[in-house]
Amino acid sequence: MAKNKQKAKNRGDAPALGFVGFLRWIWTQLTSMPTALFLLLMLAVAAVPGSIFPQRSVNPELVTQYLDQHPVAGPWLDRFQMFEVYSSAWFSAIYILLFISLVGCITPRIKKHAKALRTPPPRTPAKLERLPQYHSMEVMEDQPDTPTDDQLIDDAYKILKKRGYRVERRDDATGRSVSAERGYTREIGNLLFHISLLGILATAGLGQAYGYGGQRVVVEGETFVNSLVSYDSFSPGSNFSADNLQGYSVKLDKFDILFDRDSKDYFGQPLDFTAHVQVRENPDAEPVKQELKVNHPLRIDGADVYLVGNGYAPVVTVRDGEGNVSYSGPLVSVPQDSVYTSLMVIKVPDAKPEQLGFQGFLLPTALVGEDNVAFSGDPNAINPQLQLNSYYGDLGLNSGEPQNVYVLDTEKMTELNSRNLDAGGIVLGAGDTYELPDNLGSITFDDLKRYIALDVNYDPGKWPIAIFSGLALLGLIISMFTPRRRVWVKLKNEDGRRSIEYALLARGEDPRLERESDELQKIFDKAWPLASQEQDLGAVNG
Amino acid sequence: MGSNAALEPINETLGVYSQLFMLLAAMVYMVVFIFFALDLAKTNKSISEMDAAALKEDEKLLVSAGAVARPGRGRRGEDSRADNVGEHIVTDKMEYTKLSSSRKMARIAVVLMCLATALHGFAVFARAFAANRVPWGNMYEFMSTGALVVSVVYLVALFFKDLRFMGSFISGLVTLMLCGATIGFPTPVGHLVPALQSPWIVIHVSIAVFASALFAISFAMNVLQLMQHARMKRIAEGQPDKMPFMRVVPGAGALENFAYRLNTIGFAMWTFTVIAGAIWAEAAWGRYWGWDPKEVWSFVIWVVYAGYLHARATGGWTGPRSAWLSIIGFLCVVFNFTIVNIFFNGLHSYAGV
């Protein structure tokens, strides 16, 4: 068996080893550096499609849109998980293999380094002059302060120790010497970096499993209570339980936007969004006034609330053909451009005798252009106006299929008001009421409010990830900028002529090795009476 | 709402001066580029002359002393080959042995480059003062400030190492970036959009720009390394040296080592950029990582450079192979900065286009 393995190693391909041997071979291959390098580069390549194709995790609507637009390629891309690249089988396979390879690589290194930390610096080589940084200096014997052998070795020991080297006296057949090594933290930093990467991966998964995320739109005057029913959309982690929802509430008093009014070039561009809110940490707590801004989330008890969008919410009242109020309240409109020309849809399923539907635009500052078409001239509500078409018939809400609240399905409805009909479109200024044709009802534009879109996020993995990232960076810096080097100082005695030899050896990249050698030279010159004559073999290039 | 009470007003006059100086700087950089190119052309010529002189001298020696007197340098072929690889002009520590004093064109180029950088620096700072904020809030500013960082890093590096052989690359790159900024993305000075109003813009973007500048410089070295490698291979095969000016350029090994050191620092900075970006993303968008196209490409860059470091440090991939990885890494940086900013639809769309 052992012989077989040896043979296999020599050939470098899969041998007939039996199951265990085969596993061992796989393991050796997986944990080898070329494999790790290959996986690393694969990971880079595999990440790219996620930036080209829309991702379900980022924006599911864009994926649906893409599938509609590419009826042939779309489903194929979907089959290859191109719309969920980062949770796909192939992407996961690459990074899981990479991390297994990483574990296989660092485990023996940890063992090895733990041993190195307990081992004295290596024996002094017999021929120091073969090392890259080598110097030899003769000791002048006739000086009053000429040191003895013991003194020389003691001094060298102290000097190197002071410079942060781990030192060991040696006395063997080739003579007396001091061997020294420094920079053990380099490997520790390197290991810390890699272990921290494992930590990041592990906690990212855990954080997602126990966390949750949700969206909610809040109109001025409304209160958002953190419970499952009050979310517009909610995505819990796999191990999430509703008991984890913190019972806070956020009331939106007022939402202010500051637009640029000074600049010619950027007139009307938003400069600041501020939501004035009242936060209750729990149902019994006193409300606390706070400001919610972009880049300044509300941090409540671990769950964070972010301001991610805003728009206008016109308040309308719709009366049906029988004179009853069948809808009254704010409606969220969707801004389409920088002047907040906003798309709006009103569905009134309770209207009788016919269900009513409206769709059209809110113009915050309505102006009429040369072609007689109204447009919005400013993002602020200076002259708000609703421009609507109306429909009656079946809204299609009873079919059981989920509907988009921002889209009116007019398939089973009849147009009542539009530019193309004699009745014309509905134009409502603030406070105006319009009577629908055929006594089907009326609509009133009561008021205009603003709304904000909130993202709520709870991710318990956040802090561990931050800590692991910090450790990774620390480890990286330590491992990159701590040189690991060995120094040997040797006392030579040839026919009564004593000389000091020293040599340096870098372990890993060490551009400053020569500078260290020069430093040592200076220190030795100061410590001992040394002849200036030297053989500077190491410094010669080529 | 008559004025923007919350923010200091924009000094538009200063903004206009900034744009003017940016153009001036771009023009001077172009002249710098020409002088650096002239330096290389002239070096080409003077090296040939030097070779001719050395040849004559050698022949004289051979005649007077006889071939036996110089056992180590007996065969002419070997000798001229050693000359050709540039050993006599620049050492592996990038120290020049001769020629450096005679490079008048390069000296003029460096002086002009200092002037251009001063103009450029004024333009960038004027813009910052005009808007009362850091000058990196849109594509125009990323490019013009990034170009300034490249230029300053290069000039500072000149104090320590004679990197004038890279002058035409650096001045060319800076000219290109300034032209790209002023022609491709002309943007009048203005306030930051709310999404960018965060202290993290100071940290995250500046370190990203710095790291990119380092990657750019080591990219140039790796390209030269490949050229040098190919040239030496040709010479070793006994073919004529088509690019004698490459003898002012250090050997492939020296370039590789120096580029590696820069890339190491660049990688640490990029790691910090990504972490700072994640912290900012958490505060702005509610998640520290969301595979936004910009995040994807930052990750790709990080992985490619990580691969490069492993390849070189432990994988034994030295020479051209590791150079290619570094070049791919920088191409990803450029892609992330241009194509992703402009064409990819994501949260980092502040290009002002």
C-alpha cells in the first residue's frame, strides 16, 4: 500500500489504491495550492454573470421582465440559475470546495506553526557564506577593549534579542554561534486572515437564517407597528420566528425634501430628505421624536429602519352611484421622474352599482405646455393636479389571482372618462370634485400628503461579520508587513585570527532584508572593535 | 424654500476656474507625455552610440592586450548580450549606473510634470472648496481626482526610485483620464446627492482611488515586465534587439518584484475599501452586502488580486504568468470604474450620466 502510494505520487495521477487511498488522493489534490488557485480564479469568473443578469435576490421584478423579453434564452438562463447566481449550485460548489481546500491548507499550517513557536531557531549552517546576505569582519586584537569569545557571543545574543529576534546560543563542531529568528507573527497574521474568512462565511449564513427583512410604505400621519401584518412585503430567514419581532412602532409626522433652488445646473435636484418620526420602543414606551434620513437609519433594538424611497400620496374620496362613500384615504402614487410626475391607480371594488377604477397621473405643479398637454414643472406641490381616466365594470379582484396594486386591469371594464371620449379626462385641482358621467358617482381630491418607503432589516450576523472582517484586515496587514527572517552570527577562529561572520536569510518576500543587514553591521561596528576590511559577497549583484 | 439653508452655497466662479485649470493641466500633461516619449527615443539613439563606442574600446583592448589577457570576457557574443539586457544601465534595485545624467528630455518632462500636477492640484482643490466637500461625488470628479492621485504618487515615488522609464505611461494615463473627465463627463460643480452625504465617502472612495492608483502603476510595470521578458528571450535566441530603449527599463525580475510590492499594498487597501463600503452600505441600504454590480466587481477584483498574491507567494507562479494575473486585475479595476459605473444599473449609479 505504502509502496503504491509512493508510486502514485511519482506519477501524479489517479492510482488504483482502493477507496481510502482514492479519498486521500482527492484530499491531497483539493488542498494543493494549484487547485486552490484554480478555484479562486473560478470564483472570480463565476461571480461575473450576477452583474450581467438581473438577480432575484436584488430585484425580482427585473427578472420577470427579463424573462418576458427573452422567451427563448430566458428559461435556459433560468435553468442554469443565472438569475440567482450567488445561491446557485455551481457558485456554491466553487466556494464550498474553496473553503474546504482552505481548511485543508491551514490546519497543517497551524500545527506546524504551533510547533515552530516552541522550537528554538534553526542550527547555524556550516557555510554561512552561501547565504544571500553574508558579511565577515575581523576582530582587532590589540585594542584595550577587545572582547573575549564569551563576550562576543553574549553581545551578539543581546543585540539580536533586543531587535526582536528569538535567539539561541550554539556551540558545535563548526564553532560558537548565535542563531536567531524573528517575524513569527507573520504566519500568525496569515492564519488569522484565513480563519477570519471562514468566520465571515459562517456568520453570513447564520445571520441570514435568523434575520428578517421587510418593506413598508408609510404616509404622513400613519403609524407603522412592527408586526407581520403591517409589512407590505416580508422575507424571513429560514430559522426566523415571529416572536423575534421587536414590538416597536414608528409614526411619520412629516416628511421634508430640500430641493436645490440656487444652482442653475441642478435646479430642483433633491439635496436632503428628512422624515420626522416618533418612535416607541415598545407599546408602553413614551414616543421619542427622531429624524430619519438617508444614511442615518433608525436603530431600534437591533432592527434597523432605513429610508429608501418617497413620493406623494393624494387623499381622495370616491362616492359611488348610490351616493355612498366607497373609498376615502391616501393613495400611494409612484414617481416617474425628477419632478415627481406620479403614476396612480385607484381601485374601488365597493362601488355600486358598478365597480370603479381610475388611473392617471398626479402633477405636483401642473403647467400647460404649448401642445395643450399638462406637465409638472416642479417637484414641490405648488399647484397639484390629478389627471385621470375612469372605468366601470369588473376590477377582476375576485379571480383569486394576486394583483399588482399599481396596475389597473381594464380588460373587463368600460372606459368612462378619457381624452378620446366626449366626456374627456378628469382634471382635479386641490379640493375639486368631479361628477362621473351616467350618475356612476364622484371623485374628490381632498388633500396631498407625502409618503416614505421603509426597509426594515434585522441581521444578527452583522456584528460578528464586522469583527471577522476587521480581524481579516488586521491579519492581512500583519502578514504582509512583518518580515520573517533568520540571522546567524558566528565566531570564527583561524590560526588565532578571530572574525565575526553573520548572514541573513529571508523567509518569504522581504524587500528590506539588505537594510536590516546594514543596520546590524552598524550595531556590530559600535559594539566591537572590528577591522573595516570586509568581504561583502552578498551585496554583489548578479 | 428660497435657499438651501442646510448646505453652504456653491461658489460657481471658483468652479469655473477649476474647470479652466483642469484643461490647462491636461494640456501640460500632454506636453509631458511628448517629452517622456522623446526621452525614450533619444535613449534609443544614445544607447546605440554607447554600444558603438564600447565596441571600439573593446577592440582596442583586444588588439593591445590580446584575447588571452581577458579570460573572463573572451567571446564577444556573450559580452554584447550582457550589454543588451540593460545590465550596465540599471541595476535590479532600479539604480542607474550611467545615462541618467544625460537624459535631458526626461528632466524637462519631470519639471513640467510638477507644473502640471500643481495646476491639476489647484483645479481639484478649487472644486472641493467651491462645493465645500470632498471632490469625489461623480464620474468627472472620480476621474480628475484619481488622475491627480496617480500623478502625485508617481512624483513622490520619483524621490525614492528613478521611475522615469514609466513617465510616458503615467503622463499618458493621466492625460487620458483628464480628457475622459472633461470631454466624457463634463459636470458643473454641485452639491452631493443625499445618498452620498456620509462621512464614509471620505474614507471609502479615497482609499479606493488610492488603491486603484497603485494598481495602475504596478499594471504599467507588469506590462513592461512582459515586454522585457519577450525582448530578453529574443536576444537569448540570438535575434537582434528591436527595442534598445528598453535598456533604461529595469530587468523583468526587478519590475516583477516592485510591482508585487505595490500590489501587496494595493490589495490591503482594496480589502479596506470593500470593508468600508460594506459598512457604508449597511448604513445606507440596510445590508452590508447585496451583490450590486459594483459590489460584484469589487469582489472579482479582490479575488483576482488574492489569486495573484497566492500565485506569486506560494504557488510558484512567477514571471509572465503572475504578470498576466496582475494585468487582468487592473483591467477589472478599469472595467469596474468605467463600464460598471456607466452602463450597469445598480445602486452605485452616481456617474452623473
